[in-house]
Amino acid sequence: MIRVQLTVLLGMCILGVYAQSPLLVPPPYTDSNIKNYTENHYVYSPVAPSRNRLMVFLPGTGTIPQFYQLFLKKAANMGYHVAGLMYSNAVTTNSICGTSSDTNCFTSARMEVLTGKDLNAGIDVNRTDCIENRLVKLLIYLKIQYPADNWAQFLENDSTVKWQNLVLTGHSQGAGHALFISKIYEVERVVSFAGMDYHTMKNKPASWVYQTGETPAERLYCFTHRGDEVLPFQNQIEFWQALKIRNLGGIKSADSMSPPYFSTHCLTTEREPADNGGTPYHNSTIVSAYVPKDLDNNPLYDAAWAYLLGNNTTGIHKMQAHSKRVWFDGTQFHSHLPATDAVILNGQGRLLQKFVLDNGVKPGLSSGVYFLIYNKEVMRFSILP
């Protein structure tokens, strides 16, 4: 029989994806010198077993972390420590640099937001308000207030961030910052939602995009709506090409395919947003109010988000749980365990099958993304069309 403990694990790992509450941290609590952009940081401790990785999310222009809670909760459920960071985001780089004759404008603007150095006349960000300081001070605060959650692992001597242990994500302006930071520091992964720097006067991406950075292109991922009314889709394709990710699996649709999307680094959608106010297509891949939902109000991009955040698998879809004793080859399970009770859930956490897991068992499912639960372990697997 499936034990009570398994039910608890199931609730934590699958059904609780969008239920957990954030820790709200006003930036002045972390640094009394912060006087601007004081809306709350949104912080989550990992719900699933910790990956010992920090996912930092940077909101788009004029927005706040609160607007992106569905995605932040998804990351926490996948085992990430999560920090939705409030920062100086009132001015867009495209608005001040898109028609500038200064070829270094985008670089200097983004560097000022990151470091607080006075580098661009169109940006006014000091050291206190810069991304680096706000992130370091938030981690110090969390380390002191919540030592059991091990936020200290992401700090180096309370003075800098261990960038190599970070996954950077962001929307629009925030996506551009995430990608720019990956040029300066080596990070584990970057996920960009509808972001780019494009020099409209020169009709090409900003110069920094072409530069070889500290983070390999193979760690960069993007997700956008083809109907984006803010950033033209064709320009975004040029941006991906400049990043050297356009040809990493090609451009694939999250609407008609299932993970691993032929290992693409460029995902797109044409789904109608859940809200039509403002710039709905630009917001639809990540802003909670605009993300399309199913009949149970679950986000339709749940599987895409999981893929982008690092649940993608290749080849025989080997499990990413704690042991390698069970794996799925696309048709059947292979097991080095004694026959054991197991269940299979769909991507929304609904129970599909209860069965005895043994070597050679075929689940008999159609294409899609599923979860196998056995012996208190969770294995995500895919069946391709």
C-alpha cells in the first residue's frame, strides 16, 4: 500500500506548487540606507529537497516581484532558494539607448544598474540601490534571520555573491539584466522572459550581446510570445542569434510540444493571455495575471517553466531524483529495485495510475509530462509524441 508519508511527499512536491506563502522583506530592513524602490523582495525557501542553488528573479520595468508569484513558487517547488529582487527598474535601457549614437550606451546603463557606478547619464543608480548591493544585503539578512535555511551558502564573506551557484531569471528589462550579468559573472543558468537590448538606429542587438561572456551560451534560455507588442519577435530572433543560442535546438513552441522540446534554448508561445490589459502578449509568459490557465486555474506554462529551470532531460530521460535505480527509456521503466508500490501523476498532480513498479513495466500513457512517485522519491519523465 502507498503509505501516509508518500501522500505528504506528494502534496509537497506536486499539489503544493502554487500554495506556499512568500516571505516579504522590505529592502530597508536589509539596508537602512535604501530609500528608493522599497517594495518587498519576495523570498521562498525550497519546498522540494534543496538543490543548493539560488534563483534570483528580476522584474520588468516599473513592476515588482509580487506580480510574478506563480513562477517564483514553481522554482521553490523545484528545490530552489528563491529571491524575487526589488531593484531600480523605472527606466528602460531601450528607451535611453535605442537611438543613441553611443555604441557603449547599453553596456554602461546595465553596468550602472548592476554595480552603482556612475557610468551613464540616462541612469541614476548609486551603490546602495544597485543590484549587487541589494542582493548581498538581502542574503545577509536572510542568513541572520533564518539560519536553518542555509542562505549563507550563497555568500562569500558577506561581501559578494557566489554567482556560480545562482540561476538568474527575469522579465523584460529584468531579463536583459540577467543576461548581461551572465556576461560579467559565470552563473549556472539564465532564463530570459521577453527580454532583449536592441539598437533601433543601427538595426541590430546591442554590442554587449555579441561579446563572449563568463557564462557559456549553452546555459542561456529564452521564452517569449510571438505576438509581443513591445519587443518585435523578429528582433528577438536576431537577439538570440547574437547570443549564440538560436541554433541550440532551434526555435520551438511550448504550445504544440512537450519537454524536452528537442533540447531547445528558444521557446515560444502563441496562446492568448489571461488578461488583455496593458501589454498582454509581452507579459503573458511570466506575469501571473497574464499567464494562461487551465480549468483548475493552473498555469499552462508549468511544464515549460520546469524545463527552462533545469528539469529538462535528454536521451533515455534518466531520473533526477536521489538514486539512479529507476529510469524511463521513453517506453518502459527500468528498475534495479525489488517490486514496489508506485503511482503516476499527470503534470497538474492528478493521480492517473496506482501500480507495482518493476523492471520492464510499460505505463501505457499518451505523450506528455508525468511524475512517478515511489519509495518517497519523485521522478519526472516525459513521453514524446
